[in-house]
Amino acid sequence: MGLPIQTAPKYTTVLPSDGREVTFRPFLVKEQKVLVLARESEDQRQQLNAVKDLLTAVTEGECNIDDMYSVDVEWLFLQVRAKSVGEEVRSTFTCGENECDGTGQSILNLEEITVVGKLPEEATVMITEDVGVVLEMAKFKSITDIDSKTTADENVIEIVKKCIVRIFDANQVFERNDMSQDELDEFVDNLSFQQLEKIGSFFDDAPRLTVDVQFKCNKCETVQTKNLQGLQNFF
């Protein structure tokens, strides 16, 4: 007779982007081991793929993680983590004062993390009087496909390319599926900085998880506040 296998409890959460309810279970010991190994590797792509595999497992395939908005994936991951190993996360931060190499610790309560921003009602950005771009929010796959060796500025440009739905002018409409990668690269590479900033404002207003934490430097004893955003900060 085999040993008894425990049945994990089920929980539900509401995704911030569209209010959809998702059912999940806590992650298991074997799944946590994979997550720990990914975190220790410091490879962003490996970490994100580990999160995807974990969330696919704990939702029992209910969610297509690749097609979910990044904010929904982050939110779901935090809910799963809280129910699996507790709501508190201990983090260490580098002092922000000049010429101080100290650090400080803070205990973050995951339940204090909030969602700011909202899904844009208007996804069209006019970059000239006649030329416009229709955008969608970044899906999780768009983030995981980014080369972890590229710079932050290069990452932004690649995400912009992946979020373009169509491009139009006064006479024609060009759907993303009908463009070659070379054509899309050429279009984005020939944008001015001002035009790129107009497109970037779309992402600035998109929903995201955020929380402010305080910590005290162990050397200069300065109390500081740090704003946390993005999955890696809550990993």
C-alpha cells in the first residue's frame, strides 16, 4: 500500500486587467525547488519560464500564461506564493546614499501590493498627423522572448515591436501579421525619439503592481523608501 498523497486546497483570485476569476492551488515542494534554482541562476529568461511552468501547473492548465497580460501573471504569482509559503517576503536593498556601501532589510507583506493604472481605452497613438500605430498591452510571452543579454533600452524597443497590432496612414492599413520582421524593424528603427516617447506613454499608463517599502541602512542608518515594481522584485 502506497503512502497517502495530500490533496492541496483550492483558492480563487480575480485578475486585475479584466476581473476574470482564476482557481489555483498552492505550489508543491518539488515545484518550489525548481523556482529556487531559477532564482539562484540570476537568468531572467529562466526565471520567467519557471514562473510560467509553475502557474500552468497550479492552475491545472486553466490559464494560457503566454497569452496573459504581464500584470495578470505577476498578480497570480503573488497570490500563489502567498498561499504557498506565506505573505511576507524579506528583501535586502543597497543604500542609496552617496559613498555608502551599506545595505538594509525590509519585510514586505504581499497583501499590501496594489495595482495602479488601468487598461487604456484608446490604443491608437498618432506619431504624425497621418501615421498612427495601434498597440496592445504586453503579453507575458513578449517578455519571456526578450534576450536577457540585451540592454534595458533595447528591451523597450523589442517590447514596442511585439505590442504593435497595426500601422496605418491616410491611405492604407498594415496588419502586424502581414508585415515581415525586417519591415517592422525598419519602421521602428526610423522613429524619432519624440515619436518613440509618444508610443512609450501608452505603456506608462498600463496597469502594474507596485508597493513602497522602507529600510534602514546598516552603516549610515539612513531610513530610505524604495518603490518596487516588476516580477523580479517579488520573486
